[in-house]
Amino acid sequence: MSRHIKMFFNTNGFAYMIYASGTILLIGATVYSIAEGVNFIDSLWWAFVT
């Protein structure tokens, strides 16, 4: 089972897309938190939802 999961994540750069999405999410939440003066948890929720 885990072999199939590893093959799925390595297919067509899917793992890189997950890492890139997480990085963009964290950067967006940080910028929003600084720009709007809200706490990081709220800005993380904002970045995830939008």
C-alpha cells in the first residue's frame, strides 16, 4: 500500500506541487498578518480559505 502512495506522490511532480502550495500558503499568511495586523492563525485561515 505505501509503495502505491509513494508512486502517486512522485507522479508528474505532484510532491513538488504540494511543497510549493504549502510554501505559498505560508508566505501569503505571513504577508497578510504583517500588512493587516492580525494574528498569524487568523491569517493562515484566510490564506487557506482564499
